[in-house]
Amino acid sequence: MATIAEALTIALDLHQTGRFAEAEELYRRILDADADNAQALHLCGLLIAQLGRLEEAAGLLARAALANPLAADPQVNHGKVLRALGRPADALTRFRRAIALSPALVEALEGLGHAERERGDNSGAARGFGRAARSGDTAVLFYHWGVALDSAGRLERAVEPLQEAARRDPLSGATAARLASLLHRLNDADGAANWYQRALALRPDHGDALHNLAVIARSRGEQVQAIRRFGWVAALHPDQPEAQRDLAATLLELGLSHRSGQRLDDAADVLTRAVALAPLDFDAQDALALTLFELGRFDEAHSAYRRVVALDPTALGGHYNGALAAKNLGQIAEAMVGLRIASRISDAPWIHSARLVTALLLPDLTNPMLADEVTAWGDRFGRTIESSPALACPAIHGRPLLVGYVSNYLHPGNRLLDQIAPLLHAHDRSAVVPVIYGDVPFDAPALAEMRSMADGWRDTRGMDDDALADQIRADGIDVLVCLIGHTSGQRMGLFTRRPAPRQVSFHGMTSSGVDAMDLWLTDPVLHPADSTETFKERLIRLPHFFLFKPPGRKFPLMPPPCGWNGVITFGSFNLDAKINHRVVALWSRILHAVPGSRLMLKSRGAGLADPQGRTRMAKAFAQNGVGADQLILLPPAASHEEHLRYHEGVDIALDPFPYGGCLTSFDALSMGVPVVTLAGERFIERMTASLLHSLGRPEWVASNEEEYVLLAKTLAEDHKTLSNIRMGLAEQIATSPLCDAASYARAIEEVFRMD
């Protein structure tokens, strides 16, 4: 009969050769003979653990540890099984006993690190792995040590162990990726990029490494490189919307920076894929909606923003931008609803200002309705700030006035500059010293010509209303002029702080609603004596309101098209949001009244740039009996010169209502095209009428719809008169009060000095 020692040798041989059932049977027989045999308990416990019977194995290993309390190995293996059973606290006890018996035992130290990590003590894990690494001297132990330090928040301390792990095992992609991530979080972009590259060299499909290399490229402004890498990530993981979204976000950034639209189209495509993969992902939906909005694809943007607010009904941008998209589609009532919701989410004044400006597009707007909007804004935001310091009114006689003009729009490419620049140049510097306050880098080389307009410039970028008010007071401004009104970027809060003794609203489309706004500049046509428009300011009627640079074409003037094709072409190049159902109905009456006539429409926005917009416009006219063959629908012009050249195809321009044209009407007149307008009840409805009166052409101003149709029909019937108008109107403008900057400046200066 074999001894127990011999039986253990045979059982271990069976165990090691994979004959587990026979080995277990023999271990059991040995234990039947010697129930406290420590070696049999230990080996049988290991075998049972290998077979997956962990609870049973834990019991055997516990008995083995009791049978031989001075042996470290049973303690270590018992600890491992307890870890596998999800009992890290119990496992810690076993590992600590093993370490007490053998302080340099690597398996015990490593087990201690794992157990500490599993119970959430990353600092304890780092201590365990650190001791194990110093004793075991292997790459994997240094890796675990570095990861534990990283997880414990000791990022800088974690670098060295991970570097040592990478040195010992240069083929470990996991180590390279973890070290790269650590350096990335330590803001060492160069070091991180180097290790991400190593991780990719070891594993070319390492999605995280590719993604983070793209993130680094984007942070460096290397957007093309970032786009390529995000594209690779998206290709590797087509089912993960995050990769698609990051790619699209980078394309969006690049597209927005170039404003070319080409990359924005790419962004829209990729974001559409991301949204298809994750329709409940708010960020992807929001980014897609913004991209479509920036592209001017307002139909799609409108739908996208509806999905945004469905995902998050409190999303301010969803309601606000969705309302702006609806506005661009001419859906003004819906836009007003969206802006009202946005104004409940945020009490920001600019949201309420946007609502006020949008209300001007309502086809059935009345002066009492407008007054309600202005009053609501004024009651909420227009009160004078009581903490504002009282201003003394310095003597203004015998010295030039310091006049501050506040606007975010005085920069090359903005048409307001065409109206304000002649005034600023014409100011008598012995009477007025103009100072410009605007969100413009006035020291930019491109603005050199602009700087000659004023004697002082203040870049207001980054300045809130309080800071800007303090600056204006420090500058000693006598008269502060608002050139923004309630349009985008409005600074009405500045004027509630009364930084100047006299404050003037100029080129605002409505009353400001600001208690501290003293004057509103207008003229007798914009606000006749019987005007019912309400206002807080004192109305100052200039001899005429508008001033422009003289027309300056760079191409010869063509005769009206009716002279060579025999067909009258009416036209309007206003925003299509202004072309409401009342306008469509009236213009349709004109087309019916002038047989064979056509209507050319070109929007200053992007509403007619896409098929949906053109279809919507054609449908509106079709409902009034106008066929598609009578409509010429054009996309926005690529340049101002192209915009002017489009007028070569127009005989008579039609002004929309109630929100009429201004610059659009002036452009038509400067190209020799007569403009027929319907003078309404308020400033915004009478701008073209004011232009025409200043030009000496009041006969093109109608007072009602019947007269509007008759004026258009009468002009259309006299081709010879149209030809004479075409060839002489630009010169008439140049010699009219519209271009008399000197007289205009003197009138303004008198207003600034009046009591």
C-alpha cells in the first residue's frame, strides 16, 4: 500500500496532466485518511477552484491555511478564490496574513493590490502594487502600479511606473495607451501624441488612441488632420455615435471658421449619420440643427430643432433657434410662440428683443399690438438703473461735443456702414468729435479706411454693460447715440445706465422702451403729425431720415428688360420672411392686372436657395391664381455686385409690407428701378416712403392697396417712362438730399446741441 506522500505525488501528477476527475478522487481518499493534511487540502482546493466550484474551493483552502498556519501559499490562493467570489475585504485578510509570513511574496503583494482596488481603495491598491513591483520587477506589476496611482488621482506620480512598464514590455499596447491618456490629462499634448502613436503602431485598430489623437489635433487647430482621424474612428466603429459626432463637430468648427459652406455640408452629412445611429442623443441632434441653420437649410433646421426640444423641452437654444428658423421660413406666428417659450426659460433681454423685432413681421400687426410688445420689454428691462451715478451736464457751448456712436455693425460688409459713414465723415469737427463704440478690432489692417470716420474708437468686445458705461463716463461723452435698436447684439442695457447726459435712438425700428432714451430721430414721413405709433422718447423729425453714399456702379447701366422682351417684370429682393400672405395676395392682383407680367423674387436670406423654399413660395402664389411660369425665383447673390446686377432683369420693384424695405429699396432705385410702396402706420412700414419723398418721387407711394395696384399697373403700361427713369434715377439720387451729407450732418449737429 502506498504511503500518503506517495499518493499525493500520484494525485499531483494526475492533476498536472489534466486528469482532474481521477486527481480529485485520489485527493478525497487522502483526506478521508488524513482530514487535516495541509498539502492535500491545499492541492484539492486549487483543483476544485480550477473546476469552477469556488465556494467549495474556498472551504478547502481555509482548512489548508488552518492546518499549516505558517505557510503563505494557502493564504494567497485562498485570497484569490475569495476575490473571484467577489469578497475583496475577506481576501485582503488572507493576503495580509501571507505578507506577514513572507513580506516579499510577490503574489501576496499583487493580490493585496487587486483586492484594495476591487473594494474601491485605489491608494491602498497603489501601495500594494508598488511593493509588488519593487519585489517582482515585472512589466505587468509596474503597469498595475501606475494605473492604481492614476486612479487614485496621483497623476504625476503615475507617470514613472507606466514608463517603466513600457520600457520592460515595449510591445504592450495597453501600457502605451494608458500612458498616453495620462500625459494627455496632464496637458502634455506632445508626449500624449507620441504614446498614442505607439499604441496605434502596436494595434492599428485602437479606437481610443485614434480618437484622442484626433482630439489633440483639433486642440492644436489641425482640423484637417483631426477630421481624417475622426473619420478613421467612425469607419472602425460605425455603430458608435460618439465617433460620428466628434467628426461632425470638427467639420462644423472648420466650416464655421471658413464660412464657406463646403465643410458645413460634410458636417451635416456626418451628423445626420450620428443622429440616425443615436436618435435620442441630444448633443448630436442639437449640433445637426445648428449646422443646418448655419447652412441656411431652414426647413430641415426647423424640423431638427423640433426634435431637439422634444428631447429636452427646456433647451433654450432649441426654442430660440427653432423660432429663428421658423421666422426665416415666414412662419412668423410659430416663431413668436417659440420666442415666448424661450423668454420663459431665460430672462435674457436679447430674447425679448428678438421677439419684439419678429413681431414687426406679423402681417396683421397693429400699433396697439406693437405698443404692448415695447411696453412689456420696457417694464422688464427698460427702467433706469438706480445705482447709476448721476451725471452733471457740462456746458456745451464754445466747444465741440463728444458724440459716442454705439453699434456692433460698423464693419466692412455691413450695409449700415453705407448710411453712417457719410455722416461721420461730414461731421464738422469744430462742432462734433465722433467716437465709435463697437465689437470690432479697430486696429485690424482691413479697417484702416474705417478708422478715418471717427476721432476715437473703443473696442467693446468682452465688455459688459456696466464696464462699457464706466468707460463712456470716463471718456466724457456728451451725446450717446444707439445705432443698434433691438436687433442682434443689442446694447439697450447700456442706455438704462445713462452713461451720457443725452441719449439718442437712431436707426432703431421701434421705440426703444428705455426710460433713459431721450430722443428718437425720425422724419415727417416716417412719423407724420397724425402718427399713432407710441413711444417713450421725444420725437425729433429731421428734414429727412436717410443718408447714403452716392450710387457707385462698376458696370454700365442696362435699359429696362421690357424694352427688349416686351414683358413687364416686377421684382422684390427682400427677405422672403417679409412676403406674407397679404403681400402675396396683393402682388398676385398686380400680376393679374398686367397681362403677361412676371415676378422675380430673390431673398436676401437663404429661403429661396433650396427646393423646399421655392416650392413653398410657388404654392403661395398658386393659391392666388399665379402660375409657376410667372415666377422667377432666384437664390441669394454671391456678392453685392451680383445682387445689383440682378436688377437688370427687373422693370418695377415692389416693396413688401408691413415690414418694408430700406437698403433693398435704395439698391433698386440706384439701379434705375422705380419702387412702388404702401405707406403704413409705423416707422417700419414707411421707410421706402421716406426714401421716395427725399428723392422727389412721392408719386410712387400708395396710401392703400387699391392705389398700390394702380401705381404698379400705371408704371407697367408706360415703357418709355420706365426707360427714362432707368437712365436718370441714379443721377437724381446723387443730387438729392439722400446723398447730401453736409446738410444732413448740420441738421444732426443742431439736434445734438438743442435744449
